[in-house]
Amino acid sequence: MRQFKIIVEKHPDGYVAYPLGLKGVVVGQGDTYEEALADVKSAIRFHIESFGEEVLEVEPPVLEAFVAEALI
């Protein structure tokens, strides 16, 4: 088991989720937060099974993630 930081975005037509600190592109989606999270977890497992443990070897690792807004 490995823990991932996952970003979940709410859009007008549903939710999109993606992990941080993983090589490659992995995205999940759903009509609810829970569906998007379940979908991205399944996609992460499939990604690791398809491409191997090398996708986990990201340096430096993501320690924290923040969301900020800026008026520019």
C-alpha cells in the first residue's frame, strides 16, 4: 500500500481527480466526489500494473499540496 495526494476538482458537469507525484498522466472522473475518487484510485492501480513500479520513482516527492487564489 502507498499513500497518494489526490487533487479533486469540482466542475459544472462533475468531478475530476488526479494524483500528484506519479510519472505519467492518470485521471479519474465522476458525477460525485466519491465516484471521481474511486475512479482515480482504480486508474492509479491500473497505471502501476501497466507500467510498473518505476512510475512511483518521482524525485523529489510531493510533501504537501496547497490551493491558492490570486487576483492578477
